[in-house]
Amino acid sequence: MLQGLELPVDERLLVGLEGADDAGVFRLDDERALVQTVDFFPPMVDDPYCFGQIAAANAFTSIEDALVDLAAAEAAGVFRA
């Protein structure tokens, strides 16, 4: 469905959709970057607190994966755009 979708190019985008990451990293300036994850899945447990813990763990792993990709790109001297 998204096969023909052209992704916008922005040199400030450090981690985006091309790597199939669940999170993105966008450079705000030389010292700061915005790390964002957007995900949806239906509750698989009835306890809202427990579901919050599951959702938080999912978000943390998405962000961790994006930062690992960013660190690898930085170590190689390349940023994905």
C-alpha cells in the first residue's frame, strides 16, 4: 500500500522510515534532537496500569532501537536522511 510513497528528504532527519524503525530522530540544533515514537496496539490485558507498563516498555525499546541505529550511523560517519 505504501510502496509508491515518496518520503520527504530533510537533512535534519537522522532516523526515519527508511529503516523500518518504530521511532524517529530529528535534529533540532547542534546539541539537541527530538526522539519520537508513535505506535498503536489494542490492550491485551484488562488492568490499565499493567497495560501502561507494557506500552512504556514498547516505547522504550522503539527509542532504544532508533538510538542504536543513530549511533551506528554516526560511528560510520553517515547520517540517514
